[in-house]
Amino acid sequence: MLYFLETKLSDHKSVCFALANIYGIGNSTAFLICKKLGFSINLKVKDLTQEQVTEMIQLIESLNINLNNELKKLQSLTLKNLVSIKSYKSLRRVLGLPVRGQRTHTNAKSARKHKRF
């Protein structure tokens, strides 16, 4: 197991797919990172050298993307801001109803049952 950016990466996975396990890096960003570093799709995490790991860290830092705790903190601050301005989206979220315009007349039974007060 490689501990990378506060996340454990499985040794038997490909580097591209293992990077997608990091919160804030999706498949497309992971493939972009691997392409820029010249990694093969078949390269496993256990086959990475220390130099390759440091190059990967430098590249991710240069991309200026929010990862892990920073991203979670940013999302929670965004939700708190929506609640403070009492937007429609936040009111639906507080009531435990669907937020993005889904139908509630016949669907969303579990959302209506588990209202949070």
C-alpha cells in the first residue's frame, strides 16, 4: 500500500485508476496526470519508483486542484452559505426533500420519510 495525498492506494491497481480513488481526482484528471507524466495505463502502483512519486506530487500541486479535506471544507462552506441566504435549494436540503427538481408526488418516498428536523 502506498500512502499518497492522505489516501491509501492499492498496490495491485493501475496508477490511473488508483489516482481516481483520491477525493477530488476523477477518472479524466487521473488519466491527464498519467499522460503528462508518460505513465503507461498498465503501470501498477507497486512498480512506481520514488522519483515518479515525487514527480506526480509536483504535478498535482502545480494543477492547483482542491483535494481531500480542503475540498470537503469548501463544499461544507458553500452549503452553509446557501443556508444562511435561505435559498430554495438549501430549504429543500434542510427539509430532506429532493434538491434538483425531481418529482416528489410519486417518487422520492424515502426522502419524504426521512425528513431531518
